[in-house]
Amino acid sequence: MFDIYTGTLIREIDIGDYPWAFDVSSTGLLAYDQEDDIIFWDLNSNKELARISKNGEKMMNSKFSPTGSGYYVQYGDGTITCWDIIYK
């Protein structure tokens, strides 16, 4: 992440080699695929929040809903899954 005004590097997060899909929500969550899991990362606290198994499926695309309350994943077999994001 960079400060858009100064170009200064603020934070780097190692998301592994060649993730197929990732997205950042309006609420500061990063979601990305890594090997067998989808990983949810809180950019505000810089901590991993959760992992969801991909059950061996290849992610092709992913997107948070505009409000950040849903997360959609398109898999290589053509299916789309939606998760509700619940904050605790």
C-alpha cells in the first residue's frame, strides 16, 4: 500500500506467489486465494481474520459487495459462491 500523495510505501503484505484473485473491501478487508484457502486480512489491524477452504477449486475471480458485507467468488467450474461477512 502506498500513500497516493507522497508515493511513500505504507505496508506490504505477502500474499504468496501468483494469487489468481483478490479484492479489497470498502471496509478495509483484503481477500485473496493462496494454495487451498481463501484468506481474509484486516488491513486496519494488519491481521489475518479467517481462512476458508476452496475444496480444491481454482478461483477465477473474486469481489466484495459495494458495502463490504458480501464476498463473491467465481470458480473454474463456472460456479459462483457468496459469503456474508459478519464482523465480531
